[in-house]
Amino acid sequence: MDFSKLKERLTALALIEEVPAAPPAAPAKGEEEQPAAEPAAPVSRPAANDINYPARGFHFEVKVAADSVVAAATILDEEGFFLEAVTGVDWIKEKELEVVYDFTIWQPTCRVVVRTRLNREAPEVPTISEVCPGANWHERETHDFFGIKFSGHPDLTPLLLPEDADFHPLLKDFQV
């Protein structure tokens, strides 16, 4: 099966990260300093990439804005993929949380990872549970452990933590 059309559809949702061009090198000792040139334009790096499956365990990944996760899930569902997992990552130094969605199809085997980054102070992303009903419990668990709110979720009551828990134990700054 050719996944190029799937990649095109997902790439249309992908964030493009602007990578600043490297600053000019400082003149060597004894050389004259040249007048400053205009700064180079940022280099675009696509956020949708083919991945080395044996090394990473998935074939394709795409980084999307939070408001595009439902669209990405819908595309993958239409192509016959099923949701394998939803989890979080705490990027404490960047003051962000990441939600990672793993999708798989068996024939032929293909694993796709969809990622979105959220502000750590108010992490919120739309639920995909209407597109992928199996996301319900995964999102509840991710909410329990990372504090990420899945807007539109039918029931974000704690799944694994006590009902009165006001903490999220997988955040890197969590203290017992």
C-alpha cells in the first residue's frame, strides 16, 4: 500500500517550524571585521517526517497544532488506522507539555505518531474520543498524570488517581 496520499493529507495539517539560520562566524584574530550583512531568512523545516522504523518504532510522524488533532485523527481513522495509545511528555525547560498519539494499521503494518505541544500553564487540547472511542480512557489517564485537559471529553474524572487528587504525578516538578 502506498501511504503517500496519507502523508500529503497529514502534512497539510503539519506545523512548520522556523529554524533561524546560523549567525555569521566571528572574524579570526588579525582579520578585518566585515560590515554586517543582512540577516539570513529563517530556514523552514517540515514537521512531517518519515522515520527510521527499526530505530524509532514508527514509520511517520507529524507535529500539529492542538486545534488540528481531531482532523489528524479523522484522516487516520478514514484510512483504517486504530488508536494504540495517547500519552504526555513534560518539557519542563520549554514550559510545554506534549500529547503523543500513536496510530497503527496492520495490513500493511504502518505506525504513525501525531504530536502536539501545549503551554504548560494551561494545557488544553480537543478530545479525539468522538473519532476514536478508545481514546476515552487514554485521555483520562493522561489528564490524571499530566493535568492536560481534553476539551469536549465526556468524563475527565480520575481514572487511576483518587477522586480528590489535586496533583499530577508525571509532571517533572511533582513532589510527594
